[in-house]
Amino acid sequence: MPAQLAPNTRQRWQKVLYKRQPFPDNYVDQSFLEKLRKNIHARKYQYRAVVFESGVVIQQLCSVCVFVVIWRYMDVGLLAPQWLFGAGLVTSLIGYVLFDVLDSGMGRNQSGQTRWADLKNTVVFVAFTYGFSPVLKTLTESISTDTIYAMSSLMLLGHLIFYDYGANAAIVSSTLSLNMAIFASVCLASRLPRSLHAFVMVTFAIQIFALWPMLQKKLKARTPRCYVVATFLFALSALVGLLTISSVGMVLFALLLVSISCLCPYCLIKLQLFKDNIHGPWDEAEIKEDLSKFLM
């Protein structure tokens, strides 16, 4: 507790260190709390804005759901790999054109990447993946199916944890997140009937885990309304696909999406009312002067 001023002392206390004063070291006067401030750096959230930002999480959850549903269709023979490869090729071409239109050539001018270079990289990747598809198919034959499913689940969960949702955190790693998703696709592809199935499955994983997030980020930055519509349609597609496999799983997944997009933003805004951060002269000093001029 701060010490109180002695009755016989009339000298006024000053907040200085270079002057000797007849006060205890821990003494403060009544003006000490005049500079008390609360929640000066607290960010006020709007419910609509928080719901909009939650679309990134919804998109990624739906990507994992769609990937698992497509793998299940191919595993039971409901979807031919030729159809999936053709549909993926058409949608990738449409997405490439749309991304180029939204980007307006800005990213291409900065990187110096030409369309011809993009085509060559695509052909090399497809040829490389197709050539190694027999290896991918037989890579995990010695591992039990239950272990493969457990590893794939953990990898997809890690993909969701380390994905870059736009937060500046140490746990974020886009490279690690993508690698975990591709590893999960390789594990699941090894349990498909033929090498062609494995090739198409890995190619589809690249499209949905690498290319699709790039397009959705561009949509979010350029056309927010189109981004909201795309998120809604993508979530609806994931729910319909999951319904054909498990009605209980569809209900649980729908509850999860509603909780993330509606309930969690509401709780975040309500919890902001209980925020009580205090700031004052007891805080550590911060050097706000730009020191870069002294390092020149």
C-alpha cells in the first residue's frame, strides 16, 4: 500500500527521481490515479463483421468435409476418377481465369510469372504426380487401414489448426498446414482401388487445399458479397454431400458451422463487456520515437 503523507509535512510531492523529498519511496498523492485509463486499446467488434470474418474458418472446415466426402465416393465406387479429374480440370480453369480477372495483373507483374510458365508448371506437376501414382498407391501397403485412418484424421486436424486464418500468431504456418493436408490425401489415396484413383485424389487435394484458398482470399479482398455467396454455396454443398453419407454427421456438422458463424461471434461481443484492462503511470515506459534514423 502507498504510504500517506505525514501531518507535519507541507512540501508538495513531485513525481521526480532526481530530487530528494521528505516522503517514503512508495508514497503517492491523490493525483496518482488521475491518469487511470481503462480499455484504451480494446477493440470493439461488430457482429456483422465478426460473422463475415468467420467465413474463413467455415470455408476450411467445408474443404476438409468435401475432400472426405469425395474420397468416400471414390472408395465405394460411386464416383469414377475420370469424372472427378475432368470436373477438377474445368473448375481449375474457371478459377484461374476468375483469379486473373480479380487480380488485374498486379500479382503477375510483381512476380514476373507468365501464363506460359503457369501452364508448364501445371503440366509438370500433373505428369510427375501421374508417374508416381503407383508409388503412392503402394507406399503404405504395410500399414494397417486403421492406422492410416487415424493418421489421416490427425493430419487433417493439424491442417485446420495451423492454417492461416488471418491471425498474427506463432502457431500459424501455411506451409505446415498444406503439407499435413497433402500427407493426409496420400494416406487416404493409398486405400483406393487403383493407381488412377490415387493420382486423381492427390490432384484434387492440391486443388481444394492449395488453389481454392488462394481464390477465396482474392474474392474476400475484391468482392466481399461474392465471397459471402461462395461461402454459403460451398457450405451447402458440403452439407448435401455429407447427408448422402451420414445424416447424423450432417446434423452435427451443420450445428458446428452455425456455432462458429453465429454463436461464437455473439459470445465474443458479449465477453467484450467484461473486459477491464487498466493503464496508467505505473505502466512500463515505451519508446515511441522512430530509431531507424539513428541506424542509417
